[in-house]
Amino acid sequence: MPYTIEFEPIGIRLLCEEPLTISDAARRAGISLKSVCGGKAVCGKCLVHVHRDSVSPPTESEQRLLTNNQLAEGWRLACCTTVLADTAVHVPVTSTAEAQVIQLDGVGAHCEPRPMVRMFPITTPVPSLTDQTADLRRISDALRQQHGVEQARVDLPALRSLHAALRAGDWQVAVAIRGDEIIAVYPGAIPRPIGLAVDVGTTKLACYLVDLETGQTLAAKGAMNPQIAYGEDVMSRLEAVMVNPANDSRLQQEAVETINTVAAELCDTQKLTTEYLLDVCLVGNTAMHHLLLNLPVRSLALSPFVSALDSALDVDAGQIGLHAAPGVRAHFPAPIAGFVGSDHLAFLLAAGFGEDNRTKLGIDIGTNTEIALQVGGRIVSCSTASGPAFEGAHIRHGMRAAPGAIERVIIDEDGAVHCDIVAGSPPVGVCGSGILDALAEMCKVGIINQRGRINRDKPGVCCEDDGKPVFLLAAGGNGRRDVTISQEDIDQVLLAKGAIRAGIDILMDHLGVTPREIEEIVIAGAFGTYMDPFRAVRIGLLPNVPLTRVHAIGNGAGAGARMMLVSTDARQCAIRLAERIEYLELAAYPGFNKYFAYGVRLPAF
Amino acid sequence: MPYTIEFEPIGIRLLCEEPLTISDAARRAGISLKSVCGGKAVCGKCLVHVHRDSVSPPTESEQRLLTNNQLAEGWRLACCTTVLADTAVHVPVTSTAEAQVIQLDGVGAHCEPRPMVRMFPITTPVPSLTDQTADLRRISDALRQQHGVEQARVDLPALRSLHAALRAGDWQVAVAIRGDEIIAVYPGAIPRPIGLAVDVGTTKLACYLVDLETGQTLAAKGAMNPQIAYGEDVMSRLEAVMVNPANDSRLQQEAVETINTVAAELCDTQKLTTEYLLDVCLVGNTAMHHLLLNLPVRSLALSPFVSALDSALDVDAGQIGLHAAPGVRAHFPAPIAGFVGSDHLAFLLAAGFGEDNRTKLGIDIGTNTEIALQVGGRIVSCSTASGPAFEGAHIRHGMRAAPGAIERVIIDEDGAVHCDIVAGSPPVGVCGSGILDALAEMCKVGIINQRGRINRDKPGVCCEDDGKPVFLLAAGGNGRRDVTISQEDIDQVLLAKGAIRAGIDILMDHLGVTPREIEEIVIAGAFGTYMDPFRAVRIGLLPNVPLTRVHAIGNGAGAGARMMLVSTDARQCAIRLAERIEYLELAAYPGFNKYFAYGVRLPAF
């Protein structure tokens, strides 16, 4: 009897046919749970919260590792708990392997599907000594007669497959055509026309399986970018290639293999294989783009930071090792510049940049944050190394706005801390809004100064074993840890804030725009999705605009990639958009340091 | 001091920089001399005739292995003789490794060159922090500004090479463009634009290096088709693949590797590498075509003999392993049917079929002989398994019309044999004209009957050790062997003649043409080149037409391939021609056996 597991707050559903442990189910769903002991019920790290009574009873290990209170509240170890019926499983950030939470939502592709590839069912006559017509001509004749479609070219691997497909389908086949070229032939009736959109991030890959005719996202899944073994950030990864050129193809192959694996799993949800993928669209920052295409990256890493190309490129999927239908040409939208990639273009496309002339700010927050400002007919973009703080990766007790997350903080003048916690659960961490709130409040009462230094004399500030000061947001108890904010956390957030704000201010200065004139701010990225505009404006991350003008669209790059996957119009739109975007090199902007220093400082409260 | 060796009658010239033995020079020129002892001056098989006094004096080995008469006449061992100055070397067929003589002449490509790929020299600005233009855009801007050429696409491997080429050429490069796509970028000044035409025969590969702008053949070389290890004829080779599907890619790779090796040697004559090959055109019979593209061949081998395609195909050279410039698309002209390949199309193109409506017969003689008859607006082609006799391979004392070849035979009623010998040398073998003459004369005086049976009672007929009768054409002596004609030789020639004549007669019957109406007979293939029309008509190989109407054009397929290599017009012409050619299945023609039996018989003399 099949049942469904819903993982929260990630929002991934998994249909299971047999009883599975939550660990196994999570693995199938692409969610990496912490597992120091490797599922031996020893480390107790894979703590999850199960809502309903549809799981196996607690094991002896769980009774040993968890408190009775925890068990009573529904906390269980994923490796010990077998799911028996429909259930929702809450996975706290503290239980997921670092940086494993993938941003898969994003706005829907708001465009009419008009795919590059179309599929036609045909039936051909059976050959005989009086009809020795070649296989390909048999098919093109049928295409013309049965659909009025003229075929002029054929991809070689597709041509190689004609023979078997015609005979396996008993002279009834489905022919996939892009333009005037046959790219695949499938025996029998017409299958669902599917395509793959991928947002290749430095840290994470987000893959979307899309119905090319309806535009519907059929399944989505994330994975770590395996290149992370060669360096966490873009620069260290480029250096890895420059130091050892053999790494070039290794990085390429490992990323492609991961995409192939995820794609196969996604296709499997539709009872299809990657051989049925009729189109692929991949976006990413320029380094990921170049690495995935095995283009030289030396010039990306060294001044003057010149990319190999800044236009859209279609390449044979097979040429870069991507598994797909024989003749698929993978679409790589244009990278804008060395540090502004096609993911930024995809985000701006999804955010409607270039559609009108409204004054509009777009911010895609990540380890690198790309910012675009549209004013009149101009769109200027820049990139800023904001670091991983807003991705939640390097904030000690950072987590998403899931149950147990501190999302609102008020600190009285006497130092008393009041926290709002998501779902009213006991506090287990602090989410984006919470940390922004905390910083503002700490500054307000003087626990930190405007540069973010912790005042050790203030109540709530204590010293850790290494002598470094931390501020206690919420005390632990009942087996829970304290939730604290360290000097390092504060520095990380302020550096990120400073980098992003400097980028925004420089773009506004460059185009002569004041905050009041900004009609819309569109924010993408996981952090942005859960960020409270009020707090973002309050600590000065965003310029002071009416809050109703701030919109979050989640994974904007993924959304844009899906648009370009299903719509030739969106591809054309993106090509025109890319030609319009001007790149501004922040480091070369006069007074950059002043802007940055201003951006890092907290406002006076 | 450089000197030139001219190998005759093959017609290959070799420019040498240093003193070489004739063996080494022959190897460089792609001519395989017999060498049982491996060049150790022991076997005496590598006998050649040197015309001028520009070689080293005879060695002790030569004095031991050759007679004084031979040495006086200019006969030498290739492995012992060092060339010192310009010379012509005659290589008798008896000294060449079997089936290693490659037909490389053929008519010149009689078309205006208009290549697919053009080359443009450009200089780009040097990048700086104020000019971060991407490499590709730097090139396309220069192409537009300096040549008015719009570039829209780029091949991925070419794109990968931009970075190094721009920097190695100090921002001066040569860009090769096909249509609107960049297919290669070379550092520095513009190199000679070269392309490769290949005639892929079942037994031999003929490769031509051509200047794409002038149409001039710069160098040519042949090689054995290495697939021969999997079967001598087409059918046994197809069976090898069907029995073991892994052979499919082995056959493909081995053929491509041989082409790559020969291509590299040809490019080397121009001080270039295969990376500079800007275009490739490959013709061959349909089985060779399919094997080279790794297309399924099962349907080619089994009734109803359906090919995968019967239209022209362009494929990425890299996709089939061919070494060439990054973005080269190898052109495969259309195969006509399962047993009539693109080599036939190339031959008909070179022979001017389809250019006018003259009544015209085209015959490409090989192991398989393809025949086409053009009448009015129609062109009908057929294929016939004529066997290797006319290729000279399986005739015991067969050779080309080189010195020592019996080229004319008269037999008196009393059995006395009179021979004309090429260059008046002592007789060493019999060439095509000679064997046709011999058969006619033998029949005339009753040494053989009209079915070719030797009458053992006739003078000149003797028995060999195995009891089989042979006819003595010329007695040996002075260390030379007898030149004889065996029953097997006669059978081979008559079967070949029967197959070809049956094909001609069936085509004439099918189109209602009488011999008198035939305005031209064009003959291709090595045998055809040296065949005397008078003898061919006399023994009934050709219908009875005025001899001035018979023309030989040598390797017509190679000539046609070169035309399609250098001229887009010729490609278009060939595409139209292919659509017009009707294929006739001889075996299914009513009364085929009767035609064949008639064709095998010798006429009454």
C-alpha cells in the first residue's frame, strides 16, 4: 500500500511503495540528513519531528538517546523510525547536512509554453523488396504526409537509433523534431514531452523536470554541487583548475554526473528515462557556466576578468556528457560578465526586467549577490562577494523559518530578550528575520555598536570557552542547546550587508536614482524568500522604500531557466535582455571603499 | 640538396631532403613494396627498375640476388638502393604488396571552387579593466568591422580554443567560418585553407588533400582499408558486425584511424596538422558509409536490403573520431541504395551525369561494379558483384601496364603466340588489355571454347603440378618466371565480364536503349583506366559502340568527392542528382539468369 511522506519545511513529497526508514526516504528525496554514525543509531544527529502516529514505535536506541519529553513531543531519530502510512516529517535545519537545504520554489514560469522541440506520432509502411525506401526517408515521408512537417536534417545518434525504434515499434514511432531536425525517435505511442531546467549554483544544483507542452513542473530536486570538494567558493575552484589543469575536466564531469543522476531520478517519477529528455536549459554563474562547458577559466580568475563568451550557446548535450535524447542541444543562456552569470539573467527574466521601463531593483542574494537596477531604458548589473552569511551556512545557530526558529526579537533597555518562535516550539535556532531583528535590537540597546562590536559589559553577553563574547538569545534546557549570537555571526552578517548595500548604493549613484524613486525591489535567493522586508530596511540592508514595494520570488534563476526551457519566446526575450544589461565593476567605482564602509555600519536606532 | 623521386606507373612524386633508400622513399609515398625479409636484402622481392644513373652502386647482396643482365638493365633491390638525385623509379606490380596499388589519378575537379568554409584574418583590441569584452565578442566585433562578416554561432571545441589562440597570436588570429558559425581560430597569420576528400573503398582508401580556395590537389595518398581483417568483401564484413556487434565500433574506429594517419601525413606535406583541415568529404559504398558512421548495418545485409538513409548527411567530424579543425562537419554525400553508394554518386557527378540529357553509360569497375544508364531525363543505376578479377587481385600473373607487362597478344592458328610487351622489357606479367586479348585469341583458335573451358589437347596448354591446365603466354628464362593463364584466371575474368555485361544489358533493356544509341561510355576504376576499349568491346565486356565514345576517367569517385569538397554548388548538384537516380535491383529483374549466362560467354570470333 503506497503512502506519501511530506518533508517540511523543504516541501518535498515522496511517494513510497514499501515501508522505509525516514533516513532512507530522505535520501530518496534528495535530502541529506546529518548522520555521523552512518545510520547506526549511535550519534543521535538525525533528529526529526513526526507529526502523526503513522510510524514505528521508538526503538531501544531512541529511548537511550532521546529524552522522554522529546519522544512525547514527537521527536525521533530518522534512522530508527520506519514510516508506515502517510505522514509529514519536520526536518529541523540542525538535522540537515550543512548547506543541503535547496531552494526549489521560486515563481512559476509565467509564460506561454512554446517549446523548441515538438513530438509527432507516425506510422510508416513496412519495407519489402518492392519498397526498399531508406529508414529515414520512410520517416520523413510519413512526417510530411501525416503532419505536414518537413524534415531536412537528422542528428547522427538519432539516425543510429532509427533502425531499432522502427522495428521495435512495429513501424509506429514518435518523432521528436527541433526546427527541421529529427533529434529522437521512440518506438510506439507518443510519450510525455519532458525537459530539464538546471540552476547550477556554486554550492547547490537545483533541477526541475518540466512538461514542455504545459509548462508544468513535474518534479524538482536539489543536490550539492560535487565540485565543492575542489573549493567552497568560485575563486578557490578556479584556482584548483589553474593549479592542475586536469581538474578542469574532473570538475566538469563530476557536476554533469550529478545532474545526470538527479535527472534520472526526476524522469523516474514519470516512469521515463533521461533518453526522453527533449530539451535542457542550464543557468549558473559565469564560473559554473565555463566549468560545465569545459571552457578555459584562467581569464575569469585573473584581471581583467574576461569571459570566453557573453552570448547564449547551444551545445550538443552529448558533447558535454549530459544524458538526454540523442539530438538534444543544451541551451546555455548568456553570461553577462565574469562575475554576473546567466543565473542573474534568468532571475531578471523571471522578475520581468526589460518588460517595462519602471525603476526597479533586483537582488539575488547568495554567496555572491548580483544586483541589477533598471531605470528608464537602462539596466545596470553588478556583483558583490557577500559571503555565505545570508545563505545561513556560516551562522552558528542559523536555520530557516521552520518550527523552533526565532523569527522576532525584542530587547528591552534593561537587556531582557523577548523572542517569537515559529510554531511556538522551543527555540532551536535563529532564522534570517530573527538575526536581522537581533542585530537591530542589540545595536539599539548598545550591546553592539554601529560597527557591530559586542560590548562585553552588557547583560546577556557571556564568554565562551575560547574567551570570545556571545550574546544569549534564548537559553536551552531539556536537552536543547542555548541559542546565541557570536561576534563572528555579527561580523559575517554585517560584511554581507555592507557588500550588498554598497552595490545598491553605487548602482543608484551611477544611475542617479534616489530610494524614493524605486518602484519595486525584487529579491531572489533562499534567504530573500524568508526575509522580512521591514527588518531588511531597518538594519539598512535595503534602502528605505515602502515595504509593499519589496517582493521575494524565491529561486528566480530556476524560474527563469524553466521559462527559457519551455518557451522560444522567453529565450529570445533573454537574448535581447542580455544585450541590454550593462555590467558595472564595483571595485573600479570611485569611492567604493566609502560605500562599503557605510554599508557595513548599522544605522542609529 | 633536395631531390624528387617519381614512382611509376603509380604517378606519385616524393620530394626528399636527405638520401633515402628506395624502400624508405616508397614507404613515405604510401607505396607498399613486397618485403618478405623486412628490408634485410635477403628475399629479393622488392625488385624495381631505375631509369637514371642517380642511385648508389649495387651492393654485394644485389650482386648475389640479381643476374648481371638484370643489373645491366637497371633492375635493383629497393632496400639496397639509395637515391642520390632526381630519379624515376618503376615499380612492377610483381613487387608491390598485394592490392596495394591505389588509384589516385582520376579527372580533375572541373568545377569552380566555392568552399563551405572561409578564413578571415583579424586583429582585436587587447582586454583591460576598462574593456572586459568577452573573447568571442571581441572576435565577432572584429569580423564585422574588418570583413563585414556576421557571426551568430560558434562550435564548442572552437570556443574552447579561442582563449589560447587569441593570446598565442598576440590578439591577431585567423578565423574559419562556415555559414554563420566559427569552426576554428588559429593564432597569427592566415594558413593555407585545406580540406580532405576520401574515397572509402572496401579494399582501399584514397585520400586527397585539397586547397579549398584554388581546388588544387596538394597531395594524395592511398592506404589499405584496415577493415579487410574482418572480411574481404562487403557481405562478409557486414556479417562480422552482425555476428559480434562489438565489431561495429571496431570497424568504425580502425577505418577512421587509418584516415587520420593518412590525413596527418598529407597535412605534413604542407607543414600543417589535421587541426587545420577545414572541411572533409567522404564517399564510399553504402556499407562503408554506414560502417564509418556507425549506423546499424543489419538491414543492409538482409532482404529487403534497406539502408538507414539515402540523403546527404553532415556530421561533426569529432563525433566519428575524425581529426580535423574543431567545428568541422564531415560531409557524407547521399548513398543511392543498399548496394549503390555515394561513391557511385560522386563518379556520376564527376562524369557529368545529370548535366545534359545525352544517352550515356557510366561504369565504375571494382570488386562491385556500379553501372548507370542515362536516357532522356532518367538515370537508372544498378550494382553487380563482379569480383576482384578486373582489380587484378586474383589473376595469377596480372599486373598493371608497367614495363614487362604483356599488353597485346596474337595467337596464330598453329598456336604460335606473339606478345607486345610494355617498354619492350622481358615479359613479367599480363595487364588488363593483354588478358582480354589473350582470351579473345585463345577462343578464336579453340584453345578455350565460348564458355572459357581450356582444351588440354591444344598446343601451348600444359599441366601444372596439381594437374590443372594452364596456357603458356610467354616462357621465362634468365631467372624470370613463365607468364601463364590458368583456368581459374579465365573463370574469374569471364564471371566479372558476365556480371558487368548483364548489368549493362538489363539497364539497356529496362530503358529501351540499343548500343547504337549510346553516345558516351564513361569508365572509372583502376582497371578501366588502363583498359583498351577495342579489347573490351571485342570480348563483349562492353556493347558494340564506336571506340571513340569510350572514355576512362580513373578514380571517378575520388574526383567527385574532391568536387563536393571544394564547391557548395557541386554539393547541391549532387543532392539533386541523388534524388534523380533510380535504383534497379538486378537480381529481381525478369530473365536475369539469361542475361548473366549470355554475358559470361565469349563471342564467336
